[in-house]
Amino acid sequence: MFTTAVLSSLSVAFFYAKRKQPKHPVSVLPKSVEEMAVTAANLAVARASSRWAIQLDYTPKSIQVVEMILAQLHESFKAEPKLVDVNAMAFTFGAYIGETMRRNHHGCFWQHDFDCYPLHYGETTCFPMAWCTTRIAVGSAENVWSKYQMLTKARQLFVVPQAPKVRSAAAGAF
């Protein structure tokens, strides 16, 4: 009788456990580096809002705001290094900087390269996560807003303006 009750209880428990499992397992791993960067950047937006009451909007000017957040993280790191997860903060806010660049500048894309995630911008490669790591650890000499400005200004210097296409009168342009 006892054995029957135990087996009956186990079969009911197994039935309910099986029933609660999703029919289609949900993957928690990102499918691409870009998806991972978008997820991390969205986390930066949420963290800035909840922790500092700051709104990040993926505009280039918002990188200045990220610089201010990283400055605060640097001060916290100097005071008590064990309390700041430099890698997590750098990855999150570096992804935000990279995503802001990708969304505002044509020709930007992420690439996975071992444990780093370079952002390609035309012929230039930059490492926004590494920017943030050194900013938090080293201080204001590693200002991410200045790095962003130098990168985008340098890129503009090397862009060759395209001559407008001239259509002839024979082609019906006039």
C-alpha cells in the first residue's frame, strides 16, 4: 500500500513537472555578437536609469553621459576596488558606446575575436569595451568621449567626397 502511494505521488509529480516545461526551449544565449551587444547596451540603458536616474538614448552626445558614469565608477573603484565589477561594467557600457556608434555611423559592425569584441568602422577598428575597462581602472586620462570624438573626426578626414553624377542632355536629364 505504501509503495503504491509513493509511486502514485511520483507519477503525479512527474506529470506536472513535464507539463510545466516549455514546449519549445528558449535559448538564453545570443545568436550573434551583434545580438549580444544590443542586449548588453539595453542593459546599460536600464542600469543608467535605475542606478543614476539618467536616460541614455543612443545619440552620439549620450556618450558624454556614459563618460560621466564611468568617471563615477572610477571613483568607486579607487575607493574600494572589490566593490566594482570592472569587467561587467566595461562590457555593458562599452557595448552601449559601440551600439551608439553602429546606429549613428554607416559602416560600423561588430566582430567576435576570441575574448574581445572589436567594432569595425570603415578601415578603423576600435575596442569600446577596452576603452571602458581602462577608463574605470585608470581614470580621466582614458576619457571615452574624447576617444569617440577623435575616432569619428579622423574618419571624416579620410572620407573622400563623391562627385555628383552628371547626366547628359542625351540621357534626358534636361
